Amino acid sequence: MSNFYKLYLLLEKEEKQYEPPYYSIKDRLDHAKDRKNKRDNLPSNLLKKVERKIAGKILGNITVYFVDGETVRDFLDIDFTQAGHGNRYFYIDPNELWVEEYLRPPDCAATIIHEQTESIRMLNDNEDYSTAHDAANRAEGSFRKLTRQGKLVIKDYKQALIEAEKFLLDIPSLHLKKEK
């Protein structure tokens, strides 16, 4: 038996002892109605493994956090990629948005626009994930076009949050009110 195969067997045995809360997409999508029960049943030590660094706030009450996506994938959700919000992922608070910390400022802004558009449409318009995701892709694409054409240059994360919020406030279908 090769050393590689022995290592594989050892890792497979360890994997069976620990599995993240879910692997199946059906456990993740459109779960808002039972989110509290799922979050309360999540072992607290798992959430503590994810270090969240506050990036700032948008739209008055949404806290944007930078997270290490690899840690999220290792301990909570193998499918977590780039970002997530509480209307899709039960382990994220409804007033939080998690963004992978490695994204550059322009990509961060576009990702925030995508996630927040999706979240708002799921919550306020009662859209399923797939429909909200399509709308979020269109909003993100429009924003990326501005940056690609050089009409909007984002140099730092503070500006990324400001520009993302301004863009979100200008999307008529989200029905957001500008704060005074």
C-alpha cells in the first residue's frame, strides 16, 4: 500500500468525523422562514472560527464584513464563493454581508451590489433565489461596465462601499430611499 493511499485513507476517516453543516444546495436556498432554528442549532465553535473584520456599513443597517473564504468553506459551507448574505446563507445574520477579503476594491463594490440586490429582492419582493440572482447579475454587470470603461475608478475599500451604496440607491426596482 503506497504512502499516498495511506494518507488518503487517514484523511477520509477524519472527514467522516466532521462534516460542515450542509453540502446540499437544497438546504441553503430560500431558507429564510426557518433560518433562526438552523442558526441556533449550528455549533457555536464553528461560527467562531470565521474571523469577521468590519469593512463598514451600507444602506443604514447592513454591516459589510471581510471574511476568509477558505475558512468559511472549510468549516461552514463548501460552496461559499466571494460573498454571501443572510437571505441565502442561514449562518449569516440578516443584516450582514460577508465578502471575501482578497477581492480588490472594484471587485468588492461589484460583489456588494450583486449580493445586496439579491438579498433585497428575496426579502422585499419575495423572489426565489434564482430569479433574484438573475437580477443581481444584471445589476453587477451594469456596474462592472462602468468600471471597465473607466467611467468609475475605485481606489480603496471606503470608496468601494460608497460607490456600491450609491449604485444600489439608483436601482429603481429595489425601491430604496436615500437617507438624509
